[in-house]
Amino acid sequence: MTRSSELNLALGALYGLAIGDALGMPTQLLSPEDVDRRFGMITWFQPAPDDHPIAAGLPAGHITDDTEQALLIARLLIDGHGRIDPHTLANALAHWEREMVRRGSLDLLGPSTQRAISAVAAGTSVEEAGRFGDTNGAAMRVTPVGIARPVEDFDGLLQAVVDASGVTHNTTLALSGASAVAAAVSAGVGGASLDGAIQVGLSAARAGRNHGAWVAGADVAARIDAALDGVRGLARDELVRFIRNLVGTSVATQESVPAAFAVLQATKEAGAWEACLLAASLGGDSDTIAAMAGAIAGACQGIDAFPADALDLIRTVNKLALEPIAEQLLRLRRMD
């Protein structure tokens, strides 16, 4: 693979994450009935409704914490030459939330991250702080790890996921989900097809559950497998109902990560843009589901899988320039 094609795929992962996130921004936290009544199926970026619980006032195309925290991870990886110190990550996340509060945002740290950061501040060790973090915060921000680490070094990739996640999400559930996303992204950047990346992600989910503290919850890999099988052959309306009602769209890792993989399976012929649109139409934690699906599909299909005007809008609204970040993450990847 040439460096230019590898960069195209890495940019697809980063911009796919941001596009999915922004498409899901106005539908996040809304019930399926609210999404259907207010939006129907999402076909383009929409502003948040005026009565939205956390995103009111945000314009069409605005990203959320998913992209912002992923970029935080990217910068820490770059500054740390491929390694993330857990104390540095805890401090960076706390600083990020203070900045969000200063800006008047209600889109703050998730429950697992908030609990862990408070514990570290109170003197809890970084090894213990994340031992109850089972939600999807680790999976939503792990894409840069997948770009920076080659999937051929499978054990090294999984350890990098633990390093980027453990201080807030040091549990079997969270690390299984984060490993699935990171490995699928890494496989895509390495040239795998979407089918291949999905299978690598499933294998990583199985391996990731061997890390972290055990917490009760359905096995992430088993639920990804069931979701992949369940969406086959479904018409669009049936597909949406299946993901909403049987896979689940909550912040629970064992729901949202399998939901993202279900979306990828259902839209693999249609492409990365359609994956983001479908995920954004689900409601629940739709911005995170769309961000994960967009990152994986973008890693496999490249930045050209997204409409040029969608990329322009994302860049303009959020003042994003992800090219230098992608290039620096790829330099880390080539070091291994």
C-alpha cells in the first residue's frame, strides 16, 4: 500500500468519525418516536432541536464529545510518541470538561469517565479508578489508536487500547468494545475490506474481554456476532426496529458497539455515508454509534466515500483540519 492510499484511509477514519458524530448530534438521547416524528430518516446534517437536553443551539454539522475526545487521544498519542500515560489522560479529560463548562456546553464527561476522573482526583490509583467503567466512552474515542497501531501486532494493539482506556474504563466490557473498534479501524487502514475489518473487530472483542476487571453484562463479542447475523436480509424499516429493539442503542458498551457493527453489516454495499445516515437515525446514543460506524467504514473505504460537501461542512463548522493529525498518527504506525 502506498503512503498516499494509507493516508486516504486514515483520513476516512477520522472524518468518518466526525461526520457520523455530527449527523447523530441532533438525534442523540431522543427516543425512537421523537426521532421519527422530528426527523424521519436522517439524510443530511440537522441543527439540534431548541428543546434538546444537551445540544440545544448547536448548528447543523457540529461535532460532540465523541470527536473532541478522540482528538484528545490523538494528541496524547502524538505527544507521547505512541504511548499514553494514564495520569496525563486523566488530567487532560478533566481539563477538557472544564473547558466545555466554560463554553457553556452541557455535553460533558460520560458517567464512567466522570466517576473515574473524580476518583483519581481524590487519590485513587489509576489502576483502580476505572474498574467500574463499563459504558462506551472508551470505544467512542479509540479510533486514533487504531490508526496509530498496526493490527498485525495484535497484542500490541490491544495493550494500546488498554493504555488509552484503562484509567476510566478498566473493565472486560468496555475494553472488549474498545478493542473491537480499534482493531476494525486498524485493519481498514491496513487495507482490509469492510467484511475483513468486521471480522477482525469481532476477534478483538473476544480477546479484549480478557483485560480489565470483570463486570456483569452480556458478552460484547457474542452480541456483535448476533447483531451481524440478525440484520441480514432485513428491509430498512425492519432493520431500524431490530437495532433499536433487540441490539439496543444505549450508552452500554454491549449495546452501542454491536449496534455500530450491525449498521456496518447492513450498509456494506451502500457505503460509509449511508452507514452514518442509518446510525444517526436510530436515536439513543446515535452520535456515538454513528461515529464508530463512520470511523470503521471510513477506514476501509477512505475519505472519498463521503460527499465533498459533507466534508466541507464538517471542516467549516468545526474548524477541523485533520490531515496533520492523520499524518502524525501514521508516522507512529510505521514505527512499529
